[in-house]
Amino acid sequence: MRPFHCKSVARAPAYFLATASPRRAAHAAAVAPAWRPSSALDEWVQREARPISLRRLTFFGRTLTETRLLDGANYCRLELPTRIAHRLRDIQTLPYVVVANPHLAHVYEQYLSAFERFRRVREIRSLDDNERYCKILQETLKEHASVIPRLALGVLEVRGLMRPEETDKFMNTMLRSRISRRVIAEQHLALTDTFNSPWHFPHNQPEHDPHHDTVGEIFLKCNAKEIVERCGKTTQDLVKAAYGSHVQIPEIRIEGHLNATFPYIESHLEYIIGELIRNSIQAVIEQKRYNGIKPPPIEVLICETSQHVIIRISDQGGGISNDVLPHLWSFSKGPRYQNRLQNLARVPKLLGTLQELKMPDDHSPRESDKHGGSSLSSLTSRPPDLRLGIGLPMSRIYAEYWAGSLEIHSLEGFGVDAFLQISKLGNKDERLATRASMDAI
């Protein structure tokens, strides 16, 4: 099927509407985005993304000078429109009746607007230039807070127009690219904050730096035990508020290498562990056989090797039913299609952080709110029983982004073991599926 970008754009609507059902054709014509040829897009698509790693980001930001800050700004200036351009081209090559879906069309328009905004930024030569650029980054981060639920809704609504494997591949590519762009943008904003802070001196000794364990958004000594405890406490409070104080919440027991530390972006890890623990706690509570008696604990085992940290989260929540298990990692398949559509429609924003599990009445400000809803910011008042059906596939994307992995082993009738593996050294580039898809990351 021929893509309809550039020269074929004028012919595409007629072609795809002719091959669609009358009802879908009429709907597509009504909501179709105004596709516009763009020679600038062709130019940027020819560029390749330059992958990053946690170690490279740490090394770059460790000794922060004005020159390095401006170099980082210009890396963002070129990298962000490059990565967005490839995603625009991906959307353009989808069948027209798919892209005419109002949610996917909205995402396309947002991406196109961001691309046009970013590609027009001139070379950043001064700190004043950088301040103006940071405002553009912050505004764009805020605007794109609704991208994930829009994508998820669109993918569910167009099921039947594309093979599920194709829609899942599209969703994975879009989300990986989105994570990468937010990492790049939020890291530069955080480094700019560091540079402008009163305690920053270019050649300051680490012991004089109150934030010497962080480089931008990267925490150099993430402690697995502390993050599990923090996520567990937050989730236990949420579940208790949702199900009632009379419900006994399973305790969380942590064993193994409790002092294991590694460089990581904390918000990524908190999101993954928060989703896994929430699933386990809810599964245990919803097992009727534990009513009135103390439920079995959620057991967390931390294992540290020379290159990895592995976190196993085990529950006795009855396991995953056989009708759900084959579709566990899919954004578009599964038996709970209608429930997912209804619940996603209730979520205006979704960035993928622990704070999406926050209490509905918790409006306490967070440090990174000034970054436009970045890491550890308050996002939505999503109750724990609002199941979206995308937590596990999103968690796997986050885990794999820095060359880790996430696996689920279920024993129906008993419980689930989730295995999260993290690259301990921080020396792995963003996860690339193939050389040809480097830009997708």
C-alpha cells in the first residue's frame, strides 16, 4: 500500500476512501487532518538519530560549563526535530482511514506543530538564546502530555483496519521515540537549572555540591530497595483509599542485595515498579478467599550481578487468566477492549510516571513541575481501579529503553512472578531493534 506523504498526498484520500467501507469513508472525510507536503520534512527524515546512553549523559553533564551547556542545547536543537520527523513519516505511511481517526490525527497535528517549531530554532550561541529555547521545550512538554492516551485510544479504535502486530509495532515505535525525546529535553532543562543554581561552580569539588549524586535527571546511586519501599508505600495508600480502610493491604517484604545501587532515571524505574506492585496488590485483594484474614505478602527479591540488577516481584493473587495472558504485551488486543476504551477516555493526560498513581486529593507541588510535567510531576488523579490496559506494555518499553528487560511468569490459580532486569553500568545505548530503526529510538 502506497504511503500518501509528499507527492502522493493529493491522490491518497480518494484512493483510501474508495477502498474503505462507506461509513468509515464518510467518517474519515469528516475528521481527516489537512495533510500538507513538506520539503523540510523530507530533509530532516534523511538525518539519523544520534543515540545516547546514561554514561554518556553523565559524563557530559558532570563538569558543566557554559560551552558544554550550549553544546547540549544545540544537540537538542538538531536531535528533537530529527526524531519527530521520522515519527511524522511513520504516521504518513499508515492507511488513510487509520490516520483519519480523530485521536491519531490529533497526535499528528501536535507532532507537526512541534516539528515546525523546533526546526526553526537558530543556532544557540548564548545563555539568553538557551533560556528562550528552554521555554520552547517546556511549552512543548506540556502540550504533549495527552499523547499517550490519544495514541492508545486511536490504536484501539482502528483495530480491524490494521493487523494487531502492525499496530503494536507502531505503538512501540511511537512510545520509544517519545521517551527518548523527553529524556533529551528534560535532561537539558535539568542541566540548565543546575547551571543557573547559586551553588553551581564549573570546577566545584563533588563534596561541595549538594546534588553531587545527580546529573540532570540521572540519579547516580539509585537504590532498588528504597525505590521499592517508596513505590510500595504510595501504592498501598492509594489502594486503601480506593477499596476502603477495612480492607487488609498485603505487606511488602524485600530481601536480597538491599544495598545494590546503579545509575538510572528514577522516574522510569518508579513507573515500572509502581505498575508491577499495584497489579500485585490489587490481585491479592481481589482474591475473595483472603476476605477477613491477613493476605499473603508481596515478596520482592533484589539480586545484584556484575552487570545487572534483577528485581523479582512475586504475589499470590491467583495469576493471570488464560484469556488475557496471550495479549499481555499488546496495546490493541485482548478481551477487555470496551473497558479499556471507556477508561482511557477518562484520562486526559498520561506521561508514564509514579505520580499517575497519586491520591486524587494530593495537589502538593513537585520540583519538576516547572519542566512542564516531566519526571515526578503530578499528572492525573487516576484511581487504582481505573484499569487502562497499557501499564505492562508501557513498563516493558521503559525497561527495554536502557537495555533492560521485563518478563512475567504466571501460574494461574496461584500467582505471578515479574522479573525486571536493569543494566547496572549505564553504558548501554538506547535500545535499538535494528540498525534500520535507529531513528525509532
